[in-house]
Amino acid sequence: MAANNLRCKECGAEYELGANFFCEKCFGPLEVRYDFSEMNADEARRRIQAGSQGIWRYSDFLPFDGKASDPLEPGMTPLIKADRLAERLGTTAEIWIKNDAANPTHSFKDRVVAVAIAKAKELGFETVACASTGNLANAVAAHAAAAGLDSYVFVPANLEEQKLLATDIYGTNLVGVNGNYDDVNRLCTQLADEKPWAFVNVNLRPYYAEGSKTLAYETVEQLGWKLPDRVITPIASGSLFTKINRGFQEWMDIGLVEGEMPVFHGSQAEGCSPVATAFAEGSNICRPQKPDTIAKSLAIGDPADGPYAVAQAHRTGGSIEMVNDDQIREGIRLLAETTGIFTETAGGVTVGVLKKLAEQGVLNSGEKVVVYITGEGLKTLDANRDSFAFTTIDPDPASFESKFGQEVAV
């Protein structure tokens, strides 16, 4: 196993690979550290290509001794060249859509949960839990059921009904908390000290976050072992944004791929934009905000990895942008009309920022721009409830012609 230990991102203190998420010396966040110095790039590529058709093909880059037993293995989701979307945006850049709604519970959270639950089993936990805005709830409930583990899922009580139904169906203990995500997360952090449970995004957060790297690995493979020039991702906690960067960097460091780090653009909703606000102000301090947006899966008012996301955007020459609720709805429809992909509100945020960058002339001709879509539109139907057209006719041709006759081509 290449994973050596847990290391504090602030002071560098090191810890064993256990259920721990913060530094006892400075209270900074912990992350998994690896030693790839003995890894041969050609051998690593051979092992990847001989592996499964999901995230466990990258086991050498995850914190395990080998491929985990996983009946719901996520990953290897479609990367689609979106020429019609590029044309609609008026850009000559190559637009690629990485559609992670194709995972088992229809969001990228399957990746992080698969890694966290595999680690929970390895560490001997029998119960898993999480704080969630919806997608993580779905994934934890499903993967726990498949693994035969008990689960508790804590969510804001006002969560979208579709996400509640798609969580409860797996037989989890679904707990609605009166408050927003930050209230839910605070409660789970307190419970993690009291219960012998594996909270996937609390005491197992260092391992959970590693699952996001697999999006970078797949992107490189699907582009023919090449790096994209520019990427656009949604930002909630900031972990996805920073871990995709880390995935690219790991493969560059060992020689699996050559080139320069892509330019990174983060996407937030105006109604919950602490990271975008900090970037716009030229600050690395993400002041907490009270969420008020239809993009509930991104509604984290106090993002744990926000400062690291701001630093990464600056380091790569990118940005962190925000769009309003109307632009989010427009982004959802724009993606659907040009690619046939129906995304949830988080994807509307990301496409909204893509459109904004195209209008600003940021996208260069011929460059490869990868846009990460992290969830399925059927999970957030209420956000689009009043935005569709529906024409009623009588059951006869004359009625149809009266409404559509001038529009139908002969």
C-alpha cells in the first residue's frame, strides 16, 4: 500500500491511518499521504488497464492494500464531447461533459462513499453515518445496505422530497434535523465523539475525500492519457475541487501523464457563495453564510476546504464564480437541450459558470474544457417545476394544427 499515514495540511504533523480527521496540535484537517517514489509508470498503467471497469482500477492510488470488495462499484462514467453546447455558447473551445449522474445512486458521491465504507469495514466499524444535503444520503444508505452495515443518515428536514425518498428506500435510519447543512454537520461532529460509528464525512473524511481523485484519473484515461486544459467543477465544501487537482498532480508526478496542470474554475450559487465571495474579495478567508438557494446540494455555508479551493484557483490561473437561481435553471435547460443530459441544480450552477466564462471570452479556441456534472436532474424536480412548456389539445388533427400548424415543417 502506497498510503503511509495521515498528515495535517497545516502543520505537517503525522498520524496513523485510523479514524481521525483533525490535528491534535493545531486542529488543522488531515489528509492521506502516499509514497509513490518506487512506482513505475509503465507498470502502473498496465495494472490500471487490467483492472475493473470502475474506481477500483485505481486501487494503487487509494488507501488500501488491494481492490476492495464492492458490489456497487462506481466510476468510469461517460465523458461526452458536447459540440452542440459549444456551438450554442459561441465558443470554439472543445467542451467535454463528465456525467457522474451515471453512478449507482446517480451522483459523484458514490465514489467517495465507496472508499469511505471500504475503509470503515477495514477498520472494523459495523455502523456508518453521514451529514448530507441529499446525494451523500442516497449513497451512504445504498452502499451500507449492499455491504450489510447499519446506517444513520442526517439531513436538513426541508430537503427535497425526491432525495428523501431515494434515501429511505434502502432501509437506513433517516433523521431530519431542523436547521441547515451546517447545523446537521455540527450535530454529526458531536455524535462522532460519542458513538462507535464511522461518519463518512467526519471521522473518515480523509479517506472519503480520496474518492474524488478518481474523477481526475478517469478524465485523463478518457482523453487518451492527456490532461484537459481547463476544468469547471461545483464547489460545496471545496473537497471535490481540490481532490481533482490532487489526482492530476499525482499522475503528473509519477509520469503517467505529461503537461501542465489544468486551469481550475469553481462554481457556486449566489445564495451560498462563501468561497466565490472570498475569491472576489482577494481573501483566503471564507466567511460563513446562511444558505438561500435552489442548489441545496451545494448549500454549505461554512466550507471546510474553502481556503484551499481559493488558493488552488489562484495557483492555476483560474477563478471561482457564482450564478443566481435563474441562471442555474437556465444552465439545467441549456445542458439538457444540447446534450440530452438532465442535471440537478449543482450541474446548473456549473453550466451557468461555463456560460459566463464563454461570454467573458475566457475559453480559448481548441482547448479541452471538462465540465463536471455531479448529479441527476430527477433529484431536484421542484427547481424546474414552473419552467416547462405544456400545450393541451383536443384528440383530433384540427386541434393539433390550430396550435402547431405554423411550426411543423411540411
